[in-house]
Amino acid sequence: MRFLKTFISILFIVIGLSGCKITSQLKLFQIEILKPGIFNIPKDLTVAVINRDLFKSDTCTFYYSTGYFKVQDTTLLTKRDTTIKYHSLYEMVKDTSIKYQNLSDTCVNALTTYLKEESYFKKVIPSGDSLKWLFKVAGSIESRDEMFEKTKSDVCIFLDFFYLNPTYNKYFAFPFTARANLLWTVVFKTDSLAYSYNLTDTLFFDQEQVNSYSRYKEKTLGMLLNNSSNYLGKSFGPKVIPTWTRVDRMYYNSRNIEMLKAEKLAHNQDWLKAAEIWNRETKNKNKKIAAKASYNMAVACEMEGKPDAAIDWLVKSYTYLQKNNDEHRKNCQRYVNILVNRKKEIDRLDKQMKRTMNSTEN
């Protein structure tokens, strides 16, 4: 009798634990989605990319930090105070061989190359010397009409500010780091407003990456800065045009035979047939399987471009396991948030992919 009571107690504990482990049966996979740009620039336009350099960067001497502190004495606080106060600063090294103008040109050329390779716009006009005569005074132009007339463009993308604050020391775990601050401005021919984007980033190069530039010897720092400038220009490209990006999604797996069949179909990208099985399993008397199948139906709906239906299935999935399943509720809510944001992205994509030059909306 005692054995029977003990067995029943253990059985209830096991059942309780298995009910709580539904969230541990989530599996991660990746898909590619088309993400919109942030400026709503339609694809049938001609774009000019120009290094405007509003702040005349070459009037500043280039410095980099060694990462070491330089300690300097300051004056005594008072005549009675014999304690010396110390002020610590990073040791800075001047390098006159490096010019910000060259680095910002590299950045702009990288963006131009990226946009040309993507073949999204009708035409991309580079910021070569042929455009620099536009500015009679550095950083200015007589009028918007003159700018668009002389560039023969519909949109101008300006790099107005480019600054790198690097640390370079071969003895560090990351020998080269650079804090970057860039200001991009986008101006439309049919819009009186200008749109600015402040890009901040921190780049890290490990020992292996820095060693790959060691053959340049005294030019190693310059090559690292050039590489950073190239990356910063290219990384702005996805902000300008729609870009395919890999993102994570999750689904529930199960030992249920039908659920395993559906999972195999999903792995083969046959989402419609997988959805047929999951749809049947949403009526399973086992609420745990029904909740999993409903969640997976949401995934299938997103794969088929139906975010609204996906949200409905997530609501159903949550209702199957409302009690004592906070993690499942959070997973459902998290996915709903992703889908709501995805719907907004799809609306932006429709505008960017279908808009014509006659549209002035931005």
C-alpha cells in the first residue's frame, strides 16, 4: 500500500514536470526575409552619392589612442593640502599620414559600389571629383534646383560627417578598435525636407584579423582604418534599399507521430503539407499537442505570407495552455510582436518596391 501511494505521488510529479517542459521543446531555425530600407526611396530613381564633408574634416589632425593612461600632475588643491591630485588621460599619438578626407571618400565609394552591385536604382552616380565642383563654398550649394540639375539625379545621398576614434595597440586582445560616428543626409528632388541618419558603431579587430595586415608594416593602421571605412559605407546600404536578411524563428517539436511527419515536411520547405497535419492536430484532445500545433500553424502562415492568420493561430495556441504556462504565453506574445512589426515592414516594402517618381510621399 505504501509502495502504491509512493508510485502515485511520483507519477503526479512526472506529469506536472512534463506539462511545464513545453517551452524546452522549442527549436530554432533561420529564414531569409526582405527588410525595407528606412528612407522609402523607390527603385526607379537616379541617385547621386556625394561626400559633402560639412565640417571640413581635413582641418583636424588625425590622432589615435594607444590604450594606455598618461598620468599628469595638477596643482595642489590648497596651500594646506599636501596631497597631489592626479589627472589621467589616454595617451594619444599623432599620425599626419592619415587623412580623414581619404577615409570618408573610401566610405562613400563603398556605399556607391554596394548600391551599384544591388542594381536596385535606375542609376547610381558616384561622388567622384566631377561632383566636387558643385560646392563653391565647402559644404554648400547655391540652390536645391541647381544641385539636382547638375547631378542629373532624383535623390542625393550626402556623407556630411565622418569621424573615427581608434585605439591601436598590438599587445591588446583586440589590438584595433574604432568608435565611429557618421552623419548621412538624404535629399529628394520632390520633397522640401532633408532626412538625416546618425550612424554610430564600434568596430573590433582581434589578433588574427590585425595580423592579416602585418605585411603592410608601418601602413597597418592605415589599412585597418581603410577597412573600417569600407565596412561603414557598405553597412549603410541596407538602410537605403530593401535587403535580404537572415532572421531566427522558432517552432515546437513533439514525439507525436503526426507532428514528426509535419516537422519533416517543414524541414523540406513544404509548409502547405506540414500545415495540413498541424491543422488537424490543433483539434487534438491533448491540449499540449494542440497548443504546439497551433503555434506551428502560425509559423506556416508567416512562411506563406499571411501574418494576420499567424497572429490568430498564436491567440489560439495561448488559449489551450492559459494556466501555469507563463513561458508559453511569453513565447506567443513575443511572436505576435514580431509579426506586428513584420506587417509594418511589408507595408514599407510595398511602397518602396511599387512607388513611382511621381509620388512625393516619404
